[in-house]
Amino acid sequence: FNIDRVLAVESTVTTDDTEWLIYWIVYASFGFAEYIGYAFFHSLPFYWLIKCLFLIWLMTPGEKGGSQILYKRLVRPFVLKHHPTIDK
């Protein structure tokens, strides 16, 4: 149990919530891609080191953080383009 998470959810300021939601969206997308390409990714040398560094970069806060960059460049345009199909 982590009281900080409860306080973040209950706060009236939503910027911290938005940052973490974007992180989890990008992390889930990465997990899906990793699942699909399991054989390829796990055959790469130093895969676990690269994955660890990538996840640290995703957690970097602020506008220059990895999750913010990937969300704005990849996830958001994809969702906006396919929004009508997703709603159906």
C-alpha cells in the first residue's frame, strides 16, 4: 500500500495523474510489442540492459521524458486517426 498514490489520485491537480497515465499507456504499448516480437527481441544481445535503460527513459518526468515523447509522436496520432473505428 502506497499512500502517495492515493494522494495523487485524490489531488485536485491533474498534471501528475496525466503524466503517470501517459507512462502506463506507453508501457502497455511496449509490452504488447514485446509480446508480439518475443523471439526477435529476446535474440538481441544485451536485450535486458537495453530494456532497462528504455524503461528508465520512459519514467523520466517532464516534457522531455520518454513516455511524453512517444505518446505525442506515436500513440496519440494513431488513436486520433482510428478514433471512429475504436468507438465502434
